[in-house]
Amino acid sequence: MRILVAEDQRFLADLVAEGLREQAMAVDVVYDGAAALERLTVNEYDVLVLDRDLPGVHGDDVCRELTMSGQLVRILMLTASGQLHDRVSGLNLGADDYLAKPFSFEELVARVRALARRSNRPLPPVLEGGGITLDTAHRRAARDGRPLRLSLKEFAVLEVLLRAQGAVVSTEELLERAWDERTDPFTTAVKVTMSKLRAKLGDPPVIVTIPGSGYRI
């Protein structure tokens, strides 16, 4: 899944982003509301982790604009205030969930995953296909009952392919869903990761290359 973190405390934003990347998520980071709105017009995200007190364009205004525009990204609002009226007002603005600071990182991850499952691209906790079982919540993978030791990117690529349910996934879409905007669009990362993933999955081959189009399971 792809996540946008909008948080003006740079240390916290970068810490959250790195933690989510360790959960095999693709994460972009911005530090103000205007940048958040700009990214949301360019990229498609599953979940927005939104600090309520952003500088420039306030987090409330970001939330309000997204709701009015009809964008389907799910919003997890962060705030230093956990008072009931603050939670209620945040949810009334259009936020899907609300988390007060300081928070447990485990809880943040659980809430992000729960929101992604409710997105316009529903994500069940366990994905299956081609004899492969992928437990996204616990980051476990197996093929025909054989455990697979996958890197974060291998896991993310496999997740994108399984979510496609047999449809062809292009290299560009894999870059969009499994990597983030820091990635060079001309990189060979997809090809290298795909080669390693296929080796770990073993025979018979389960990932099919469609020349000129992409990959599918």
C-alpha cells in the first residue's frame, strides 16, 4: 500500500515513515499542508496520516478539501489533543480515524492497515493466489505451505501482484505502489526485485511476464 505522511515535526514524520517502510509500505513525507495537497493531486494514496496542526494550510483545511473533492484516500488524523470534542470535530471534518499524540507505533500501524482495508481498493488481511499465502498483518509469506523469507520490497511486490487478482500489473504501477517518489523512474529495481522474488518462489514459475505489458500471477 502507499501512504502519505503529513507532519510538521520532521523528526517524528521521518521516524513514522521509516517505521511504515519497515512494514513493506511505500511512504512519501511532507511537512506542511500545501505540500500535502500538492502530492495528493499527483499521486494515488491508500491512507493519509495527517497532523492536524500543520503550518500554512491547516490540517483541518486539508481534510475538508479532500472530503469536498471526493478523493477516496482514507485519513488518519494525528493531534496533540485527545479531548472528546477534538476527536468529534476531526471526524466531522471527514477524517476516518483519529489518534492522539503520543501514540504507540504498533497502534498506528494497525490503524493504517485497518483504513487501507476500507479503501476503494479493499485489502484483506490474508491474500492468496497461485499457491501463495500472504499474511499482510504479520508480514508472513508461504508457497504451498513452505515459508518464504522475503525482503521488504519482495513482499511489497508480491502483495501488489496478489491484490491484482490475476490482472496484469505494469512496471510503472509496481513502482507507484511498492516504491515511493524518491525512486528513479528509470531504475532497474523492479526487474532486480522480480528476479530475486521468482528465485525464492521456486518452481513451477508462478509470476508470468507479459511482454510489453507487465507481470501477473
